[in-house]
Amino acid sequence: MWRRVALLSSLISHSKPSMHNQGPCTFKIWESFTSQSEVVTPSKAAPFITFVLGGPGSGKGTQCAKIVEAFGFTHVSAGDLLRREIASNSAYGSVILSTIREGKIVPSQVTVQLILKEMESSDNCKFLIDGFPRSEENRKAFEQVIGAEPDVVLFFDCPEQEMVKRVLNRNQGRVDDNIETIKKRLEVFDELNWPIVNYYTQRGKLHRINAVGTVDEIFEKVRPIFSALRSEVVERVRVMVVDRELDS
Ligand SMILES: Nc1ncnc2c1ncn2[C@@H]1O[C@H](COP(=O)(O)OP(=O)(O)OP(=O)(O)O)[C@@H](O)[C@H]1O
Ligand SMILES: Nc1ccn([C@@H]2O[C@H](COP(=O)(O)O)[C@@H](O)[C@H]2O)c(=O)n1
Ligand SMILES: [Mg+2]
């Protein structure tokens, strides 16, 4: 049974009190984060969620910025949230930093909590979750907590050579943008990404986008996906707002 529960974000020791019931997109979060025993049923009044997959440097963040501009989604980058956590000297900061340096995956519980906290603090009802899920464990943890699957999954498919070139040219001072860490990130990606791609392909949710070309050329492949979804997204936002009004 659904019921509103204390927000997971409050489990993060340094987090502020939640924004529960203050935005149009408050969530019905499954009561138990860890329970495997219940079947998770999606709620109609759920935010519209897009997962954005792709290897390091495939252009996820770049395309998300274009989607935000054209379609008004809120961009939630798992990597950015983890880097912010490091910068804020939180309890998890040093573990996250060493994990990112090694190109490995941060435990799902940490990442999912950060994503949820970010979503809950937004007034928007439509989200791009960039760089997530990175593993089956990520995927299961998120779906259990949010109680629903993503509506759409984008996969930016890019050859390794092109990804390496882009990352090495990025120049944003990231600790993982060096050839040693890139090799490890690519190995982790190759090991963990395909089960996720297969899972969402089977569920008819995955859009595989050839990520070679200019930024604008790639966006012209992304645009029709969201144009076709426009009425579905509008209806979802309407249901979310009505749900909140009924709740208040
Ligand atoms: N189509 C493109 N052609 C050439 N360069 C691109 C293209 N798209 C993005 N870039 C550049 O490649 C670099 C990586 O892009 P971006 O940061 O969007 O990738 P990402 O998938 O988010 O990577 P990561 O997973 O490492 O965060 C950036 O410097 C960006 O400007
Ligand atoms: N779901 C995730 C996402 C990211 N990470 C870690 O952060 C690094 C950088 O992520 P980007 O999306 O910005 O490339 C990534 O290599 C992982 O170490 C994670 O653990 N889980
Ligand atoms: Mg990125």
C-alpha cells in the first residue's frame, strides 16, 4: 500500500528538513528502501522521468542541456550530485572521491538519496536523470524507492575512441578525466551498461541514439522523441498538480 513517508533525503545526516508537500511534484515514496518483498506499482501521479545513459564523454550532459532548453525538463546529473557532495565535505565525500577516482560506481543508496533529494526540492514534474542508472543495482534501488519505472530511457551510443577524445578535451578539471581513469570507466561501463540497455529495450522504453556527429545533429535525433511525448508529459504534470491539491 502507498503512503507518504519520511523522505529518504532526511537519512543523509547533513541534509536540511525536506520540502515535503511544497512543490507540485512531491513523491509517494515506497515505505521501505530495502524491502524486496513487495511488488512495486507505479502511481499515475508520478513525475515524468527520463533516464539518460551513455559512456563517459558520449554527450549526455551536453544533450540534456539542449533538452532542458527546448522542453523545460529539470536536469539531474548523478555525477554532478556526487561531485557536489565531495565539495560540501559531507560524511560520504571521501568515499565518493576515491570511488570516482577509480572509475567505479558509488553505492546505490548514496546516489539514489541524492537524486531524490534533488527531485524533491524542485517545483518541476519532469526530470532528466543523467548518468543513471549505471548498474542493475542502481536501477533496482531507484525503482524501489520511487515506486515507478522511468517513462523514457535515452542511450547515447558512441564509439570508445570518440568518447576518449571528448573526455580528454573536456578541460573541466575533473579528477576522472585522465587516461588511466577513463580506461577504468570504460571497463565498468562495458561490464554494467548492457544489462540495463537490454532491460529497457525489452520494456519498449529505450531510444538508442547514435552519438556521433555535431551537437546539433545529435539533438535533431533527440528532439522528435520529446515532441512525440509532449501530450503525455502535459497530462502527467496536470495529474501531479491535481494530486497535490487533493492532498493539501
Ligand atoms: N557531439 C559532440 N561532438 C563533439 N564534442 C562533443 C559532442 N557532445 C559533447 N561534446 C563535448 O565532449 C565532452 C563530453 O561531453 P559531455 O560532458 O556532455 O559528456 P557526458 O556523457 O556527460 O560525459 P560524462 O559521463 O563523463 O559526464 C564535452 O567537452 C562536450 O563539450
Ligand atoms: N549513477 C552514478 C553516476 C556516477 N557515478 C560516479 O561518478 C563518476 C562521474 O559520473 P559522470 O556521469 O559525471 O561521468 C562516475 O565515473 C562514477 O564514478 C556513480 O558512481 N554512479
Ligand atoms: Mg556528464
